[in-house]
Amino acid sequence: MVICCTSGPAKIIEPPTNVKVVAGETALFFCRATGNPAPTVNFLLDRTISHSRLRVGVNIPDGSLLRLTKTTVEQNGMQVQCVARNHVGGDSAIAHLTVYDVNSDLPQGYPILHSPPKPTSATIGDVAQLECEVSGNPQPKVVWIKNEIPIPTNGPRISIVGSGSLRFEHLLLSDEGHYECLVTNALGSVLSSKAFLAVKNTYFDPRIIDKTDQVRVRPGQGANLTCRATGNPIPSTRWLTDSENPITESVEGVATLFLTDVTGPARYICEANNSLGTVQHPVRIYVIDMPPPPANLKCLEEGAFHAFLQWYPPDFSRKPAFKGHEKPTIDSYTLFLTESNETHGTVAKRQLTDIASKQFHPDGALQYKVVDLKPYTQYSAKVVAVSHALGMSDPSNTVFFTTAEV
């Protein structure tokens, strides 16, 4: 005889927590349990099984949810006990209900629901969002409930954005239903009213979303291209070469092309299709080289508290990638300054950014006065060129100097 499973007593894995609400509002208690066989999970209120129409228990995955509607101040301090049982054994856990009088001052930081969810209608495949913008101190936790059952909100398709709103990246027919958001922190909880999300089963041809026209890559580097599409039926997506040969498998919704060691320009095509049609969008890959480094950095003058440095702009004519093209713009320079001494080596580093790229010398050189230096101290310096289009260059030569004595 083969024994496939081991029996085990019921054990609560998510006990109910204390709930604080304003009188007249709804209080929710969650309780989840495990065991073999699967246990039954019930709630006792002040040691009595709840059967009132204002007390509704709902089965949820691995447990139960207790909904106390229209709470009253007479229920303040009520004990809520979760009891889980199977034929092997049982477990229980206790929480308490706090009910604030509607006319009393609420604790500072009590959660506030600024934008409750509203009835929404959208089409299969759309991006949709149910609002639930909240505040409080500490920052409230938001749980979304669909048709009386809490739902996971940490996946790639359904997630919480902002302070609590629910976002659907690709709406499915099964997403239709009544939604509530539960806002909770240590001071209390607020449950929104229900809002119905209607999902229209409208068929439409594929549409490519998150379009990118071009990607810039440095020589030898890589890039990830994403082809994302919506449609009903859900479209298949794939990447094609410029000659329209497939280079990735067809997948539903999103296809990714991983490029490595890019050495030259290229063109790829994002393609999406379903039974209603096909759509394409080209993406161009441009290889850009970093700007050459500034040249001939030297120190012209050392004072006790300052130094004058000079360097020349990058020479683009020496880089083959820029020959025959308009010379890119250098937007600024960044100076790296290191203080050192013979005993302790490097003791401090400074980074001076956004140094203007204007030329201050008739022969095209740039000069910069470094201030706030220490007297009779050894320094080393190097400078890099910064281009908004190309990024940061390699550093120039390193120059060493010692400030004067006072």
C-alpha cells in the first residue's frame, strides 16, 4: 500500500489582526489555516458563532473572511476568535475590534481614502485602473477585494500603483466583478464602497503599445528590445529582421529580443498578429561612441587655497566613428579631485560637476579655478567630458600639483 499524503492537524497560518473602525463602517477580519484534510475555518464573536445578517463569513482560499457591517460603539472591545478544525486537531487565534464614536476625534494619522474606486468599463486587452488613493501615518497598506475575496496584487499583470490604485496591464474577461479596497494602518481601517468593473468582450485587431522608434547602444554593448501588443483575441508577438525573417518565437502578448555585442546599426521589426490582422513596428539600433577624453590637462598656477587648471576639448577628428559626421556637442565637464599625503595616501575625493564647456582661451583651451583647497597639500586631478547625447568620456591624463604654503 502506498501512502500519498500525511495527515496533519489544522494550523492557523494567517491569524486575524486587531481592527479599528469608525462606528457605522465595516470591519473585516481575515484568517487562513492549513492542514490535511483541509480544515474548516469559522469565527466566534465573544465566544459565540456569528449568524447575524450584519455578520457575514465568506470562504476564501485556505480560510475565511468575516465581514462586520454597520459596526456600533457597543461592539467596542469585542473579541473575535478564529477557529480552525479538522478530524486530526484544531487551532485558534484571537483578535479584538475597536469602534470609534463617530463624533470623537480620530487619532492623528488615521487612514484617509481620498479617491475611492468608481464603476469602470473597459475592453478585453486594455490597460485599466481602479482608483484608491490613500494617505495616513504610518503609510497604510491596501488590500483589494473582488467579489468578497482578497486578490493578489503583486504580479506582472495586476499590481498596485501610486498609493493604492489597482492597475490591470492586460484586461481579461475574468477580471469583471465588484471591487473594494481596504485601507489599513496601526490606527484604523477604512473600506471603500464597491465599484463594478465591466469588461467588454469586443474583438479588435492587434495594437503595438509602448512603441520605441530607436535605441542607442555603445559599441560592444547589448540591448533588450520589447515587443508588447494588445488585442482580442490576445495577439502573438515576435521579432523579425529587417528582411522580415523571424528571430524569436511567437509568444502571447510580449516578445523580447536580447541583443549582445552590438557593433553596427541595424533595424528590427516588432510584429503582432491575431485572427483579425497583423501590425508591425520597426525599431532602429544606432551605435554611438563615447566622446574622446579632454586633452593635455595641466595646472597653470598653485595658490594656497586654489589652483588654475587648463585642458583642451575632445578631438573628435581622431575617432573614426565621428569622421564625416557633424561634431557632437560637449555639454559640460566633470572634474575629479583627489587629496593625498605621503603618510595616509588618499584622504579625500571631490567631484565638481556641470563645469561650463565654453572656451576661455584664444587657442581653444578651457581654464577652471578650483577653490576651497588646503595649503601645502598634494592633489591629483583628472577631467571628463559630458555629452547628453553620448554620455561621459574616458578621463583625461592625470595632473599632480601641490598647493602653496600660507
